[in-house]
Amino acid sequence: MKKLLLIGAAALFLAGCQSDSQRDRALVGGGLGAATGAAIGAATGNGVGGALVGAAIGGAGGAIVGSATTPKNCTAYDQYGRPYAVSCP
């Protein structure tokens, strides 16, 4: 039970990190997914095999979701050539 609480607390702390880099978001998502998948796989009682499978599936899923949800930052220029941020189409 203590391990599950520790993993949950670490996931909450890492979830607070925000990055606009697609690679960074994929790495964080993969790490969180792998940790969560390993915890769930171990909790099912299938031993090390379940934890490894859960970590692999969670890591791949987290990396895909983290990469796909990266916000897109677009830049536009005013009439004087000064850049400013706009929402992407």
C-alpha cells in the first residue's frame, strides 16, 4: 500500500510539469505510463511478468498520448514586424 501511495504522489508531482517540447512530453508521458502500468500489473498478482507487460503497454501509450497532446505554438507578425503568439488553426 505504501508503494502505491508513493507512486501516486510521484505521478502527481510529475504531472505538474509542463513542457511545450514534443520530445519532453513524450518522455514524461512514457515514464508516467510505464510506472502506472507496472504498478497495475504488479497489483494484479501475476508477478514480474504482469508488471513488465503493464510497464511496456503503459509506457508506449503514455509516450503516444504525451506526444500527440503537445500544444502547437504559432507566431504571427504585426505591421511593424514584431512577433506575437496566436492560436494555431
